Amino acid sequence: MSDVVVPEIHVSGSEAFPGDAAARIAEEIRGVIETRGQVRLGLAGGSTPEPVYVELASSTGIDWTLVDFFWGDERHVGPEDPQSNYQMAQRAFGGPFRAGRVFRIDGALPADDAANNYAAALGEQPLDLLLLGMGRDGHTASLFPNDDSGSMPGSDDTEGRVVVTRSPEPPLTRISLSLETLNAARLVMFLIVGANKAARLAEVFDQIVSEHPSLPAARIQPKSGRLLWLLDTEAASGLDVASARATPRTQKDKPER
Ligand code: 6PG
């Protein structure tokens, strides 16, 4: 697979990570608004992004009325549920959320209905900027290892854009963008922190560089978009970042052999 997208890596200290990641995301948002007039932003769920969103919400130079908020996935729970990715983003963003247009995955509906409605709201246009996390098992969005639902098109009415998947951890039912839709994004940024992700991240990178991606996070290979990995030093501790052609910044940071 000679067209494997080789990852671009940016590593920050754990303390600096939320601010560094928010600054990079804000820069991309401003750039998209400048060139396209508005931005379709796909948010990641889980815990890693929350402090990043808090920092991002106070970025300067972003007209949040030009931001369309989408999600890469949602748990099959209502919007008030503390496990909801929508709930986390609403809490973290505050004002910018109220200014922008929010396209929530309605986890309170039956899962198939939520998926169909979200596919219709998402439409055919790719996301301009998609934020993703990675679980310790190598899942991303709600595409889990050994669960092919994310790589096969969903039922006809979602045209493969949105799938209902099963998580090994509760909430067991999830609604997720399909692998095909995730890979249609113009720019994908992974946000990954913590020593407990280091070994799995090294495995993901091995799969990418050896061109044998099998874990969902390794199968994020944007069709024509860019792929950036925003890591903290703990999550990156298992990587030989040079082999993934890291940015010069991380080359300089690479510990002397
Ligand atoms: C979710 C996310 C999921 C998350 C990873 C990492 O709904 O939980 O979409 O893919 O990004 O599980 O989660 P943490 O950031 O909490 O480690």
C-alpha cells in the first residue's frame, strides 16, 4: 500500500499539551474559515479533549458563528447523561458552542434512527477538521477492534456514513462515523496523552509504517487529507518518532541514543 499516509507527529509536555493542542487546532480553524468561509469541525469524545476544548474556547480570532460542530461518535445516551460526548463538549466550550451551529447525534433516539438522522445532518461534504482520540485497545471514535461494523457501510439509508457499533465497555451501544467517513476528512488530528496509551500507540505506528494496519486507529488513513498526531511525552514514550518522519521539533526533542 504505497499510498500509506505517514503520520506527522507533534509532542508536548503533559502540562503544556492542552494549550499546545488548542493553539494548533485554533490555527487550523482560522485557516479553514479564511479559505472556505466556514468550518465543519468534528469533535472527539472521551476525557482527553475536555481541557483542550476549554483552552480552544478562549482562542482569539475565531468567529464561532462560522463553526459547524459535529461529532466523530456518541454514546447511545441522552444529551443530559454525564457519559454523553455532547454533554462534555457543551460543558467545555460554553459560549462558542452557543454561537456555532451544533449537529448533535441524538443518543436519546433508537440507535438506528440516531444514525440515520445524523447521516442526513452530516450530508455528503467531508469534515474540514476531525479530532479523534484513541482508546487503550486501539479503538478510535467508536470503531473497536474485532468489530467490523465500522468498516462496512451501514444500512442503505445512512449510505455507509454512520454506523451503530458495540463497545466492549459501557455504554455498550455507540453511534459512530464509519471508517470511510472518518477517512474522508480534510484534516485528522489525533489527541492522545498518557503513559497508558504508549504501548498501543507504538503498535499502531508499527502497523502504519509496516503498511499492515489492522487496529482501528491505524486504519485512519485520510483519502486525500492530512493526518497529525498530537501527543504528550508520556503517550509518545514508546515511539521512535524519527521512523514516522516526525516533525523537526520532535526530532530535536528525541532523546540522544
Ligand atoms: C468516546 C471517544 C473515544 C475516545 C477514546 C479515548 O466516545 O469515548 O470517542 O474514541 O476518544 O476512548 O478516550 P480518553 O480520551 O478518555 O482516553
